[in-house]
Amino acid sequence: MTLTAEKPDAAVTPPRRSRDWSGLRRHLSPLTILSSIVVAIILIAAIVPGLLRTHDPFQEHSNEVLLAPSGTYFLGTDYLGRDIYSRLIEGTGMSVVSALLAVVIGLVVGSAIGLIAGYYAGGPVESVLMRLVDTLIAIPALLLSMAIVVALGFSTINAAIAVGVSSVATFARLMRSEVLRIRSLPYLEAAELVGARGRASILSHVLPNARSSVLALSVLQFGAAILAIASLAFLGYGDSPPSPEWGVQVAEGKNYVFSAPWMVAVPSIAIVLTVLAFNRLSVVVKELTNDE
């Protein structure tokens, strides 16, 4: 009688999709889910506003001025009888597009400056680029944005460009610090020894490893851009009435704080919720990319 020893079961490695879903579930807190719902509603309102609107956002009704929220007007009416809910939905697209433009400008220009400055650290190229970044940092962001809008003209798009330029320094400093951190890693030194230099090294090794921090900052900056653009519009440096942009709505309602508080409260709450939602998602994005 021959005895055969049984082989122990080999450790089974779960498939990548299962690991990714398991990692995602660890970050799905109630606050994250709520933030995701808020962002999803904002994107739907921006892409298909007609799906959510109940009235013409520009139609005036002289006999329905300053009505409180009701079944007919969910969030009330303004001083011209326009539906605030429909104007809020219509203004969402303007806020999202302008914030996206601002983030793209800051991301592309700032990351390029930080990438070059970090890769050529210690040389004259870095010195010139970082002095430019220091100059941008020395000027308050709101003041710099106002100056750019005055030079370009008063509109939401120009306000978005101004906010994007003011955020270039933030992206540049982050990217430079990431490049310096990555260049000190042993594997990059080994890659450079076998000939991975210049553009090949940047595209193949530096950028992929810097993406987590930059991506998280982009999501965070998206909410900050919405707040900054709304602030410029409130101060008169964006679109003018009858634009439904959120900052314009707050500016229009400031004279009716006591008689019709919903005129200020509705767009203000929308701005706050949007910023908080994107701030929370930026944390989740950072954690997820670090888990990879």
C-alpha cells in the first residue's frame, strides 16, 4: 500500500478586478457616496439642463415677483418673477465649463513648468521658471484674477482664464516637488544608467508616477475654481445679468436678503455643496491612486 502525500493548496491570488473593487469599497463612506451623488447631479444638470428645468430661466413674470418656494416654483422666484430653480440648473453648465477651462489651463501650463523645472533642477532653466512661479505666488490670487479680467474683458470665460492663470503656480510647485521625489528613487537612477534620459525618461517614468498627486489636485482645484469664478462674478468681473451664472445670482439677490432670502441662499448653497463634494472626491482619488 503506497501512501501519497497531498500537496497543500497554493495560495490563490484574487483577480485584479476583484482587488480593484475591494479597494474601492474601502473608500466608499457615506460622505463619499453623498459627494458622488452631488457631483452626478451637477454633471447631469450641466450636460442636459433641459431634462431638469421646469420653466424658461429667462422668462419674466411681473405678477409672480419674489414668490416663496412652492409646488409651482420649487425654489421660489426672483425680483423679476423668474424661476430660481430653472436659473440654477441653467447656470450649472456655465459654472462647470468655466471651472473645467480654469483647471485645464492651470494643469497643462503649471505641470509643464514644474516638470521642466524639476527635471533640470539646479540649472538656469529651473531658476528662471521658479522665479516666475514665485512672482505668481506673491500676487494674491483674487487680485491677479481681477487684473487679468480687466485686461481681457468682463465675461465668465475670461474669468475662467484668469482663475486658471492664478492656479498655474500651485500646479507647478506640486509637479516640481513630485519630479524631485521621483528622480531620487533607485529605479529611475537605474533607468537613466541604461539610457532612459530626457523626454523618454519624463514620459515613461516621471509622469506616470506623478499622476496621483496631480490628479487629486485637479479635482480639488475644480471646486476651488467654481468658488473663485463665482466670487469674480459676484464682484462684477464676470458675466452681467440676466446671466444665470451662480455668482451673478448671488449678486442679484444681495439686495433682497430679508424680503426674499432664497435668492441668495439657493445659489450660495449650490456653490458650497459643489466645492465640498469635489474636495471630498479629491481625497478619494488620491487614496485610490496611491493603492495602485
